[in-house]
Amino acid sequence: MKLTHEKVVQLSHRIMTAVEELDEMEIFDEPNTIRQEIVKNLNDLLLEEEKIDATVRLRITSQTRTIPEGGAEWDILHRKYYADELRKLGITLSPPRRA
């Protein structure tokens, strides 16, 4: 999911506010400097996510038969391949909790 620049900046403000409220942390840099680093890190993560999604889509479209996007099979493969790509990066997803 692509976030607009405005949403990323809004998230950075919220993260910075949450960090400032922590009693366990002491901030030595200017809050705006830290917030700008948060924006950079969020943008880097979003770019990485786009690369992963492109890789997953390529794997799905390279199947011997056509799998229509939006179908159940496409969704299952997308989740599986996405988890595989994250696992390559050392990230594991836990299954969603059932209510």
C-alpha cells in the first residue's frame, strides 16, 4: 500500500509524540531531526515493500497458467509468496488471531 508524503509525515509526528511521552527514553537531538529520520526510514520501508510486491506479482504472473488477480487463488499465492519474501529478509509473520 502506497502512502502519500503527507501520511508519512503525519505518521512521523505521531511516532515522535509517542517517543517523547516515554519515560524510559531521553532525547538528546532536536525532535525535528529525529522526525526527519523517521520519515526517511518509513520511506525506505515503503520502497522495500513495493519491491517485494513487484517480485511477488512477477512470481504469480510467471505461472504456467494465468491466475486472475483478485481471485481466491491469486490472494492465497500473494500471501504465500509475500511471506516467503519477508522470510528471506528475516521477517516472520504470525497468523492473524481469530476472535
